[in-house]
Amino acid sequence: MLLKNLSHNVRADIHPIDISSSPAGADTVAFFEDILQSGISLRTRATGRSMGSFLQGGEILTIRKVLPSSLRRGDLIFFKTPQGHPVMHRIIKKKKGRRGELVFRTRGDALRLVDGPVHEDRILGKVCAIEKALAEGGMKRIDMEKPLWRAANFSLVLVGLARDRIASAPFLSGLLRLIRKTFV
């Protein structure tokens, strides 16, 4: 793993095996948590396929600590599972728990299953910016805090929920296949 100080940002190129299965994995997550708790943004490379097609892998994510109360449906959050593994998925639901704490439901865009409940104390940070490489060279920076992207992220939640409803209703699923065959 490469760590390099970038003037108030920390960049870490993460490979899933390094964090989730190595003995030092818990130490790495704790290190990231310390960075974010101190108010420094964390820049890390996206890996995995759970957020496809929104993220293809290789994008640079800027993550910063935010108040859990400021999080909304559609936001991409970086959190740790009860086993201590880091995950970055989209919030699809936010509610108050029995003791008044916030509890989130998350899911990867490419996945059908919803993650287990994510309690506010497990949230490490929120993805605030994404840098994607352009085919012609250079980088495109997406500010996830802009109203347009907040709306787009919320829309992706609605599309995912609609996809789940269609997939769970055999009639609608069959109708969708018929429409697709007819027009495509």
C-alpha cells in the first residue's frame, strides 16, 4: 500500500485483499479512521465491482468525516462492517434506531442484496468527490455535494428500488422482457 501526504489530503491506493484479509487490515482501517477523525480528507482509489456501473474501479474518491445527521439517501458512505472490513456503498434508507441513534441501510448499485444495518458509529466518512480518468486523457472531477449530483444520487436509489420491485414480480419482469425484445 502506498501512502503519500498531499497537503491536507492523504492518498491511499487500496487493494481489497490488503485491508479485508491481511492481519494488518484492522490497523489500516483504524489508521483511515484516525485520519478522517482528525478532519483530514482521505483520497483513495476505488476497487471492486459492487458500485458498477456508477463506479468502474480505479476512480479516486475523496472521503471526509461528516455528521451522520447530514447524510441523505443517495449519499455514498465509507463504513466498517461489524467484522471491521471497510465498505463503500450508497445509502438507500435512513431511520432512527431504538435508542435514538441513526441507522442506515446501504447497498452497492450492482447488487440486489441490501447490507446489514449500518449504525452511525460505524460510518467513517462520506464520498464528497470522485475523479475519473477520461478516455482522451486527463481527469474529470465530480463534486458529489453539488445539487445536481445529490439529485442524481437520490434518483439512483429510486431506480434501484424500482428494479427490485420489477424483479420480484414475475408478471412485471416478463412484461419488461417482452418490451425489451420488441423495441431493442
